[in-house]
Amino acid sequence: MSDWTSLWYVWLILLTVFLLLLCGISASCIKFCCRKKRLPVETFPRHPCDLTAIGIDSDSTAHSTVT
């Protein structure tokens, strides 16, 4: 049976996994802190718009042409 301390590649893999996990947690914390400090920005600026509605009677010529 091999001794665990002599398996250097196992320790290298564990260290790599630990560093990746640490980097992921750090990046998440930094992203969360930066998002909290930034002011909310509207993606689409609101512009006033005009809406025109035209009423059509059943007796009008436009209604009979449309139908």
C-alpha cells in the first residue's frame, strides 16, 4: 500500500481544486459588492409617445370599406 504523503500528484490535484474554489468564491464576492455599489441604470430610456385613437361608427364609409 502506498503512503499518502508520497503521492505528490494527489496533493497537487487537491491544491488546484482548492485554489479554483477560492478564486470562484472571491470572484462572486467581488461581483456582488460591485453590483451593490453601482447605481441602477435603465437599459432602455423612456421616451414619451403619442397614441391616436379614431372611433369608427357602423354607418361610416371607412367601416364598410374595412369590413
